[in-house]
Amino acid sequence: MPRMPRFGALFARLLLVCASAAFGEELVFRGFLLTRLEILLGGGLSATATAVAGQALLFGVAHWYLGLRGVSTAALIGLAYGVVYVCNGRNLAPLIVAHGLTDSLSLIAIYSGVARLT
């Protein structure tokens, strides 16, 4: 089987990132987990704030393979995405796009040698 050109491999990985991480993680962490935590905590403003923080911490921990800095960065991004989700009428579409762009740019930086995973 012929080797895929560098651009083709990058493009295939970007599609995978957008399909799995952006869509899947937003659906799980913001769409499902945040809402379930709110319900578990009884609803109201304090429950929403706690649920936003809780899902952000879990989102950070889910990125443990990136090391402590990666966990911290992911948790802060999860916090920002959680706030946007709640303040934007619980619309996942802009978060899926933002997450896809974030991951795609990170992957391009790693793939081109500008950044490292660790």
C-alpha cells in the first residue's frame, strides 16, 4: 500500500480530531455531564456554577496524558467552554467548532514541529 503524503496524513488526522474530540468531548462534558451535575446538585445558580467547575476539572483530568500543564490548560478551557455553553443558551455548535479549531491548530503545530506534546 502506498504511503500517504504528509498533507494527506495531516488532513486525515484533522478529520479524526474534529469528529471524535470536538464533537464527542463537547457532547459528553458540556452537553451531558454539566447538565447531570446541575440536576444532581438541585438546580439553581450555585448548582450551575458548581457543575461548570466540576465538568471543567473532569475535562482537565481526562487530558492527563498531556502532563500537569496540559491538565491545567484543558481545565481552564473546559471552564471557559462551560461558561459559554451556559451563557449561550446551551448551544453546543459554537463549542464544537471552537474545540475543533483548537485541536486542529494544536495538531498542526505538533505535526510541523513548532510544538511538542510534552
